[in-house]
Amino acid sequence: MGAGQSRSSNTLVVPQASKALDQMKYEVAQELGIQIPQDGYYGFMATRDTGAIGGHITRKLVQIAEQQLSGNAR
């Protein structure tokens, strides 16, 4: 890989959304009773927990998009 390239193909369409997505991650984890490591290292978290967080975030984002497409504001 060249300099400055990442292996991740997950790029944000709106880079300013990064903070909002991080906030959503913490909110979902709290709702599920999952403790996110303060140091930011997820290597010790169970795959089941990280998958649950990602799944709930996806459901919420789809729900928000459906509401926007139908013309209903949050």
C-alpha cells in the first residue's frame, strides 16, 4: 500500500458526520449495556458485542433515511 492509504474501504460521504456517528456508537452501546473501552482499542471486545452495536446503528440509520424519504421529520 502506498503512503496515506488505508485498508478500510469504509469512507464517509460526509466527513463531518464522523463525530455524529461516534456519538451514535456510544449511545447504542449504552442502550445495549455494552462498555466501550476508553482507550479506543476494540481488540478485547467480543465480536458479538461489536456486531450488535453495528447492527443497531445500521437499523437506526435506515430508519432515519426512511423517515426522510417519506417526508416525515424526526
